[in-house]
Amino acid sequence: MKEGSQTVKRKVRSDKKRDIKPTISHSLNECVHNLSYILNQPVKDIGEKIIMAAINSRDCIEGLSMYFKRDYRHDNTIFRGDFEAEVIQKRNIIQKERIHLRFKAYEHERISALAYSMDCSVSLATTMLLIAGIRNRDVFTQMVDSEVIGLLDPGRLKSLKMIQKYISKLNDEHISLFSLISYVAHEVVDTTKTLHEKLNLWIDDNIKNID
């Protein structure tokens, strides 16, 4: 746009999000869509949260460090790169399904830095983070459980945790909050109710059994 003889440049918003469209396998795509349904959130939001949880996880970064051809810094740790490091075999992880994600500028920069270390595209680095986040049980559980917590008021959350503890004791193993909400989402077949309503009713019905 010109004003007189001067050219005026349009300002770019500092919070403008940038697109990344990683290509992922059918099974990974199904997993993300399943989480979207269970947590009642858009697919893109679920994908973005898993990826950022993975890039913040030392365990996930350590798992990816076998591909680092250049140095990569994670918090106060420097992972040394090696030009002889293993090359990511695209054919083993990528198929034909694409997911559309959007990241804040600083998030995009972090993914780009990881991609540079692995000497791959930003899209491929995003795919690798999504795989790492879903495969890492601690990262996955913490991320999903935090989303479950956001669905409930404090009273029902307390009741859900009581039910979780009771069922875990009966099964002699830890049952995650995600496992419970997944069960409710798939097994309570009343299609007239939202997931939030289903969950609230299920909690109210089951807390009576352990009072």
C-alpha cells in the first residue's frame, strides 16, 4: 500500500500463528481423532497440545536425540549432534493422511530448531513429536488427565478421583482418569447428551457405590 511516494508495509501481528501440516499414518490419525472425540476438543487443539507436551519432555527429546545431526539445547542440557546419526526413515512413519496444525511464533521456532538439529523438515519434526508424545505414557497421561480435569467442577473431580482410586484398587493396577473418561465416552450410548453431561451422570451414579 502506498501513501504518496512512500510504501507503507503492513504490520505482522506478533501473535500470528503459523501453519504446519504434518503427514501422519492412518493409525496415528485415528488416535488423535479418538482423543478429539473423547475430550470434546478440535483435532488441531489435541495435536498441538501433544506436540508441545512432547517438546517440553526430556524423555521425548532423549528418544529423538538418536537423530540429532547438530547440537540441540533442551532447558539446560545440550544434546550433541553427530553427522553420522541415524536418518529418519520416512517410509516407516508417514502415509497419506495430513493433519492441519497451527502454532504460535515461539512454538514454531522451537519445532524449527528441533528440525534443524535432526536435519529434516519442520513438518517431519512435528510428526516425530506427535509420535513421541503419544508413545510416552507419562507425557500422554499427564497431558490428557489435565484436560479431563478441565471438564469438571471441583466437587465432581474429587468424586472421579475417588472412583479412580477404588477401581484401581479392585484391578490391582493404576487406572488413569483418561481410561475412565474414555470408557464413559464410548460405553454410555445416550446420544442426546454431551460428553460433559454423560460424565457428570456417570460420576453421580458410581460414587454411590463407594460411599
